[in-house]
Amino acid sequence: MIKQLRKSINSKYYIFEYDTWGHQVDLQRRSFLETLTTDLIKEKILSGDTTIENKKGETNNISWNEKLKYLLSTKREFETETRPKLNDSFILFILVAIFTQICAIIANINCISEIWWLSILITILPLIIAFFKLLCIKNKRSLTWKNIFHEIVSIYSGKIQNDVSYETISEEEPSVADFKNWMEDISTHIGASDKKLIVVYDNMDRLPADKVKELWSSIHTFFAENGFQNIWVIISFDEKHLSCAFGESSEKEKLTNQFISKTFPVVYRVTPPVITDYQKLFDDLYLRAFGNYEEKDKEMIYRILRLEKPNATIREMIEFLNSLVALKQIWKDEIDLLYCAVFKLKEKEIIGNPIVEYSEGDFRGETHILTKNVTIEEEILSGYYLGQYIKNILPNDETLQTNLAALVYGVPKNLAEQIPLIKYIESCFEKEENDINNVSSTKLTA
């Protein structure tokens, strides 16, 4: 639908697709604004200057790139508590001041003051020790005497060279007001160049129920109430999936309808794609997958696909062919692509240990439909998995059984032909319900 819309609109409109599923773990408002603004800047839809208002209420003119950086930057609210850092020079200065006074008192004692050189030595002793300590600090911190002098002078003058700051950081999603202001700026800017923006919310059907309700609430708040003059919004949704957001309430369908009617002024129904030529579509996809190297079994593969999945969607067909490509890369020429196709179409029946239905008659000639638990080995040998269509196209012979066993067990074909029969025979001795006569006609070796 979006691809068709791109072809039909002119250059006046620009379509932006937002993958809600890819951003489900992000902060939705922040992620949306970041993705949208980045895309519009890249496509030069947003260019030139815009305005921004800081925390003080001042308005400044900046570029859109700078405004985007502001959106992505961490917003901080902090108080700085400044305290002097006690460096080595400061501590040494305090100690010299204290011990010089003490040493001067000691030098004035009678017995010491009579010896003049001893009195002088004791008085200047703290300065001598401080000098050698400063010499150690100088060598350790790779300082010059000039640096040390500046530290001491700064202490005398009351200046603090080092401080410690404590910050409280706050980062959160843009508020409702911030989101609306941002989108209004975008609308005004692109409107000045006579353009319109179409925002497409995609993949909402992949979101879990709680995420759907959360996202839808935001969409309703920002776009359904007042909207923006130059911005249109398209939301693709599945009504059944949307109703899951309202839980298992008996009125969830009614709530869903009210929710839709209050959100959308216009709702369009998109009709499912109708494939009119399956053969051509399959041939085109098959050619893209294998080129001209797997033409031998192409018609047979197409036939069993149509029989098993008559209403296969394009996505299911692509998924089927991609799985065949993966198997072909693993097995190369050892296993034909036809058997790989049978395996992928019947993989759940073979590996899922299913309960099958079979017919049984009694002495009155009446037929009864019975159920039976079937193992993987019995499934391969009996051919239950082939169903009513494939068994009429491919016989359940030794070749089919060997190839399917190789695909199931992931071993070469010369080993694969032994595994199912060996396991089945062993189970016949261990379980009474298995009848060895059921495989008496098989040609596999054990």
C-alpha cells in the first residue's frame, strides 16, 4: 500500500515510515523524534536555522543538526558543592607555620639560647625539612619551583586552585509539551517550503498487547486531538489484534470500536491482495531463487505446493522458496530439490510426532475413523505424512524414504536408509502396540 502511495503522490509530499516493532524497547517519544528528525535532515527536508528555548526561557537560533544534538544530549540538573582540595603544598605550609612557632619557643630556652648556632638551627629546622619535602614533591609531580611558588602564593592570597564538584544527572523521555513543540516546529518549517509530511506507523500488529495500548495512547494524544497543519499520519492496524490490547473483556470489541472512532477521522479498508496468476508469480520467484539450475523438478514442486497450500500468500511462497535455498546450500546435489520441498511442506507432520487418523472396518462392514500416535520412524516408513495429495504424485518408495530420513536425521543417505527401520524394529520388541508386519514390505536395510 505504501509503495503504491509513493508512486501516486508528487514531490510536495514526503513519506516517513516509523517501525514501531523495531523500536518497542526504546523510549517511544524520544526514539520517534530522533528517527524522524535524522531522516528529514538527511533528505534535506529540514535545513537552515530553527529556534530553541533553554532552561532560562531564552530563545536562540540554531541549526537543525544542533537542535538534534540537544535532543540526544543528556540533560543535567546539578548543584556544585566546592571544597578546597588539600594538596601537598597546602599541608606543608600549615605544618611549617605551626612547627616554626614551636621551634622558636624551644630555641628561646636558656640552656639552648646561650648556644647561638643551635638556637638558629632549631628555629629554621621546619624550613629545612619543608625544603627537602618540597624537593621530593617537585620530583614526584614533575613540577618546577615556579609552580610550587604559585601554589604557595595562591594559598596566601586566599585563592583555591583545586575543588571537588558533586553533580546529580537526570535523563528522561521528552515531555508531552516538548514533543508537541518539536513537532510544531517541524510542521512550521516544512510548511514554509510548501511541503507536507506523511508519517506512517508500521508493524503495530507485531507489538505485544501492552505496547500497543501504550503507543496508541501516545498517537491519540499527539495527533488525534489537534494535530499539526502540515503533518498527516497513516496507521495500518488489524482490528482483531488491536482488540487484544483490551484483554479478555467481554466488551473488548466495543472498546476497540470506540477507540478507533475517537482516534481516526477517516478509516480505509485495505483489501487483501488477489493473486490472479500463481504460476507466473511462482516462476518469477523460483527464477530469482535458483536461476536456471533447478528446472527439472520445478513443475512438480509448484504442483504439490498448490495442492498443499491452495491459498498461499506471497510471503508464504517466498518463505517456502527461501527454505529450499537453505536446504540446497546444505545438501547440494546429494538430495534432489523435490524431496526438500516435500520435507518443508510436511516437516511438522514428520517431526512433530503427530496423532494420525486411519480407517478400520469391522465384521459388519462398517468403517470407523480411529486415531493413532505415530513416531518419526513410523511416519517415514508408512508415509502417513504424505496426506491425500502427495501420495498420488510421489510413491512412498525406498528413494523417498531414504531422502526424507537423511533430511530428518541430518546424515548421509547411505546411513539414513538404516535409521528408521532399525529404530522401528527395536520399538517392536520394546512396545506391544508396534507390529513388525507393518514394515515387512519395505526395501530399506537394517
